[in-house]
Amino acid sequence: MIDMIDLFEKCHEINSLIRINEEQARNEVILLLDIMSKKDIEYTPIVNKLIRDVGLYPYIKEDTADWQERYVCKAFSEEIGGGEVRVLHREQSRLLGELLSGADIAVSAPTSFGKSFVIDAYISIKQPKTVVIIVPTIALMDETRRRISAKFSRKYKIITSAEQSLGDANILIFPQERAPSYFDKLKSIDLLVIDEFYKASKDFDKERSPALIRAILKFSEIATQRYFLAPNIDELIDDVITEGMEFLKLDFNTVW
């Protein structure tokens, strides 16, 4: 079991590591927090400071934190729909800021990054009229619909099938095979979201990639802004579907 002396020494070790390798230091912080949770050890101000230093702001415990860490929690809090307020970690906040500036972004980040919360925060803040979210599977469509409906169904019509008529404000969620049903119905899109956009490459999905490419190209013609998501891509290959997009590779793990 960790005693206070061991905890202090571990915190000192992580603090020294931050200046050398922040990613490794962040992983060490996550492991430390896991041990502390299992042992029911209360966070100390120095632990909260380390959490802040590695950018994991949602993990800060405000009741044991100094004012600097409490201020960070307030500064990085955003409403993500349905009145729910969440503290974003450092890189989520960076990504949200880029989107709010109007940039077209293709982002590669680990699955634990929380890219969906960025979408929700963007919708809550900007309140776009039409959002199209293309997902790779029916199961993911249903999961996304449930999340979006719980937060935005009072302001938006949530559409997942061609039989539904458009409302005054719409969030459309569907896999690429359903996209042609909406080609003639949509005149403009405020935000086009493509989840797992790398599957437009035949190297990843030979059978379904043509449908995804067609959907991306068609909707991009009428989209004011584009936000493409993928896990763990090292570079953005020069391609017509990502032309003019800023590429962000965010190696930011929030779990071990």
C-alpha cells in the first residue's frame, strides 16, 4: 500500500519526467490515480497539480485542489448539450477551439480521447442548423443517435432514415450507404462529420469505400465546415476528400 512518503516520492519522480517525456509522465499519472482509487487514497494538492501539468483536467478533484487547479476546471468547462457541463482535457479544448474558429479539421487521436464530446460541445456552442454525421456501422449509428437525442432532441430533429422529413434544425446520422437518399434533400450543411474517414481508402474497406468516397465528395460540396475523425493515423495523405483540411495528430491517452 502507498504511504505518504511513497506518494511524495512518486509525485517527485513524475514531476521530473514531465520535462523529459510528457506522454510517459501522463501515463504514470494515470497509473498512479488508478492505484490511489483502488486504495481509496485521497488526492493531495500535489497530485492535482500533476494532473493539471499533464493536461488531464477532468481528473482534478476540486475539493482537495489549490485555487490554480480549481480555476483550470472552471476555465475548461463547456456545456456538451442537455445542460450537461463537462471539464475538457487540454487537447479536447484545443481541438474544440480549432473547430469554433471555422477550420476544416481531420484529427487522429486514440479511442479514449473523447472526440464525440467535442462534437457535442460544438453543437451546444455554435447551434448549427444542419449537422450530418456519417458513421461506419448501424450499431454506431444507434449509439450516436441515443447520445445526440438525449442532449439535443428538444432543439433538433434527429434523422436516421430517408423516410423522415427535415425539420427547421436537423442532425442527420447514418452510414455511407444511406447518404444518396439525402443528396437531393440537403441544400447546405453547417458541419459535416465523418467518423473513421480512413475507411475511404480501398486498403481498409475495399467493398464499402466507394460509397464513403461518394458521400464525402457530394456532401463536401455543400458543407461550410468539415470534421473528420480517425484513430492513430500518422499522416494525412494528399487526397481529394481531405483537400484543404488541417491535420491534427493528437497522441493524448486518457486511460492506460
